[in-house]
Amino acid sequence: QVGLVESGGGLVQAGGSLRLSCAASGHTVSSYAMGWFRQAPGKEREFVAAIGWSGGRTNYADSVKGRFTISRANAENTVYLQMNSLKPEDTAVYYCAAAAAYSAVVDGRGYWGKGTLVTVSL
């Protein structure tokens, strides 16, 4: 079993930055691929970014490439999402995800946190 707890969400003006954190707990979580998804009001949950267990492999949604950076600190069982140049359309609940297989994280299959709300104002 894997537990995931997100933090770092909040209200920020357009053009600003936030860093989300996801603290993971559970057996061998440092060997899991991890990722971030988001769900805006009235929309389906969508993939944002993923990172392999070693940090050497990453993928991003086209909508966030060049603005968001995913990273991880395995010693602290934590994954981060640095979000820069935020736009109002980035407003959503952001969820952390984890799975043993990288493809499973990208596909949204695996363990989920409860989410943290990010609101970007004009």
C-alpha cells in the first residue's frame, strides 16, 4: 500500500509560481514512478507530468512544457512540481500519483493522493 499527501497549493496571480510537494509513504515507494494530474472544474482529470524512479525519465503534457518541472527526492520520499508562468487555465485540483510501472502512472493507473487546489487569478 502507498500513501500520498499533496501540499503547496494556493492562490497565485497569473505569471506567478508555486511548488507542489507530494509526500509518499509505503514499501519501496522510492522505486515507483510518480506523477501529477489535474482536474479543472467541469473537466476530466488530465495528465500533467511523470517521473521515473531514478528521476532520469520525465514526460510533460504539451500545455505545461517549458513552464512546469517535475523532480523527486527519493531520500525524502517526495516528488515536486515546480510551476512557473502560471495561467488562469492552470486552475485545478492537482493530484499526485504513483505506480510501479512508468506507463501505469502516465495512464493514470495506480495510487492517488487527495489533491491540492491551485487557483490562478488574473
